[in-house]
Amino acid sequence: MTTELSDATVLIVDDEQSLADLYAYWIGEFAEARTAYDGNEALDKLDADVDVMLLDRRMPGLSGDAVVEAVSERDLDVRIVMVTAVDPGFEIVDMAIDDYLVKPVDQPELVETVERMITRNTYDDQLQRKFQLVEKKVTLEEAKTPHELEESEEYQKLVQQLDAVERELDSTVEEFDDTDFTVAFRELPSDPVDSTEG
């Protein structure tokens, strides 16, 4: 797959045409940008050249969720990022997506996400799976209360899947880029208890 940003192709799917065009303008500064204004058009424009798809979730006709299901049935190596106003629920655990951004999204966040996805295309399947699970875990932990997480069977399944992948990877971690190190470890507590306190 593509390793150079300038060689990458990003498909932007949003029924709000002005927003899709804005994202395309941002992405077009460093990669090829395609736009689709509904789910069916997205599937028509999705081919083996597309490295990343930015996908709105709530669209008339074919929804983003339905597009993800259709893409998963094709043999395409594409990173899918939901970019949506819909708050994430536990159903994202079983969705074949790589990241989940909640609108409004600014240019730096969108560009950084696309760059990270393009880099991730160079990783092997296990590493891609690990980061896919990490992104979902972080997304849910930011959106849900600790009690909701504890009560969710989907979240517990996600944690178990991530633990299993990490055990398989064991000491074979390689080719990390700095942003993925950040993603991998941002789930850790950022404010550890000071053990010197009485």
C-alpha cells in the first residue's frame, strides 16, 4: 500500500456537499482527494487505489454503517474513519472501522488522522488490528462513564480482544511511528497516584 502521503488517495463521503468539499480542500494539499455525496456513490468510487475513507455515518439512503458493511465484503485494504455528528455507542466494537471522529472536526485533527491512517497501511495485519481496537477503546472511554463501560458486554469483549492481540504481538512490536505510540499509550492513566503521599 501507499507509504508516501503524496501518493495517497482519500475518499471523502458526506451528504453535506459543502463539508465534503471542505475536507477535500484540506486533504488535497498533500494527497489526492475524491468526494462522494452519498453511500452508493461512495461504493462506486471506492477501488483499490483508495487508501483512506472518511465516512459520514448518518446519510439518507445508504448509511455510513451500511457502507462499512459493504466495504468489509470487498477485498480492499482501506482504512475507514467515521467522521460524524453521531456520538459513538458500544455498537462500534463490531464495526470494521479504524477510527471515529465526532464533528465538528478541524483541519489539524483531520489531516493528522489521515496521515496516521496512511502510515498504518504499512503495518502488518496484527498491528493494524491492535490500533483499530485501541482507537475504539479510547473512543468509548471518552464517550462513556466508568459505570457504563463496566456494564457493557461489548466493551468487555473489546478489552479481551485487545489483550489477546497484544499477547500475540508480544515482543514483535516494530515500525511504530510517533503518533501511533501516542495512540497506543494514551489509554494509560495520565495522572498516577503519588506513592509518596501518606
